[in-house]
Amino acid sequence: MGLFGFGNKDKVKNGLEKTRTGFFGSIINTLTGSEIDDDLYDTLEEQLILADVGADVSIRLVDQLRDTVNRKHLKTGPQALDALRDLVWAEMEPQSQMDLSGTPAVILVVGVNGVGKTTSIAKMANYYKKAGKKLLLAAGDTFRAAASEQLDIWAQRAGVPIVKAGEGADPAAVVFDSVKAATARGCDLVIVDTAGRLHNKQNLMDELSKISRSVKKANPQASVETLLVLDAITGQNAISQAKEFIRAAGVTGIILTKLDGTPKGGCVVSIKQKLGLPVRFIGVGEGIDDLIPFDAHDFAQGLLPELLDREA
């Protein structure tokens, strides 16, 4: 559940308020106020699609719900709601944890400009610092004017050291220096800001491959995760953008920002399933503590709370 479980559960619940009271509110009302019949399943499928869960995933969830209702002989709408919550939980559960076993562990962060990449890096750094990790940031986005300065400001707020170079410097060289510095200082973790523009796929792949090689060259004991930052507000549109990065960059997980700003939080389910990648962090607010590790149980509970939780 993450390192600060109870507080995170409340953050997820609050961050999903627009979704829960919007499209998923209609789903909750449908399930708790209707008989379990074919009309219910048809309505539920339409509502899931409207909630940005995606057509394929919506159809599969409804089919699974139908099977569960029949197999367990469920009779009431609230029972069906509980079953749907468990299905969403199962859909979203990561198959593995992030590999942070290296000494140091390195997290490369990719994503187009405007999705909240730099602020997500700072918030992630804040999270790991509070967890007791010793870390530093690497300003590897040397193409965008003022990118390293922006990251430097956030690093100061989080109280985390940063390695940076001038605009136009070789990103792989910055990362090499960062991993060397982290190794010398005994750091547990290096979080790297990478170029925030999707050049052509070959250039991006070459650049990120070079960065990955520089990590291993600086320290063969380092582990590497590559996290892609997506904007939840763009919903399904984020998926096509993500596929380009995944093909080019060897992405291993997703950071989903601005989840509190959209009524279509169901896109999280679709993103995970269509991309075949685990969601690792979600952004549920503007504060530096508002990027939290993704927990499938808390997420499903935030979307489809139990009756007592809704009445509280």
C-alpha cells in the first residue's frame, strides 16, 4: 500500500472525487438502484465507456461481472457493486514491484512537455526522501530552455541535491556524472529528467539507449526503471502518445498526473490494460506530497466505495 498507507488512502479518495461523483457516480447508482438483468449490464457497459475505461476493457469487465454474478449467485445490486470493485482491483494489480535493487537504483523519467514531468520528479524525490532514501536528481533534459533551472527549484524545495549541466549538453554525460556522484556519495536512488519532446522515434530510442548505457558504464551495479508521465486529463488520447514512447524508450511503468482534475479517472484502468504496463505513481493534487505510489485496492475503493464509506 505504499509507505504511508492510511494517508494515501484518503488522498486517493479525495483525488478521485470528480470521477466518483461524476461518471462513476452514475455507475454506482445504476448498480445499487437496479435489478440484476440484461438491461443493467447494457447500461453498465455504456457508463464504463463514458467514464473513459475504454470499450474493450468495459466489455471485458461487464462479461466478467456477469460470470461472477452467475457463479456466486449474487442477487442484489450492492453485491454486484462489490464484485465489480474486486474486478477493477484485479485489473489494476501490478504483476511485479519496481526494481530498485541497484546500488544505486536509477529511475529515468520520460514524457512530453506539459504533462507534469518535472514536478512529478520533484514530488517522487520528496516521497523517497521521506521514506529514508538518500538520493539525487539528474537534469538530463538539456534541450529545453530552463529545464534544469526548473528542476533545480523543485530540488531545493524537496531538499535533494541535483547534478546539472548547461543547455545543449550531452544528456548521457549528465547521467553518467550523476550516477558516478551518487555512487561516491552512497546514494540509494538517482531520478533522471530526460528530454521532454518526442523527436522521431529513432532519435528518441538512440538517446535513451545511450543514457541507459551511460548508467551501466558509470556503475554496473545500477538498476534502471523507465517511467512514462501521462496526463490523466487527456484520457484515452494519452494512450496513443504512450505507445510511441513505449516502442521507442523501453518504458517499464506509468506515472499518471492530474488525476484530481478529471471526472474520467477510469482512464487509469484502460491505460494499464492497453499499454500492458503497471501504474507506479498517481498525482492527486498540487502539493509536493500529492504524488503517491499507486495502490490497486485503494484505487478501486476510491472509484467504487462500499456503501458505508459513501455514507460516511
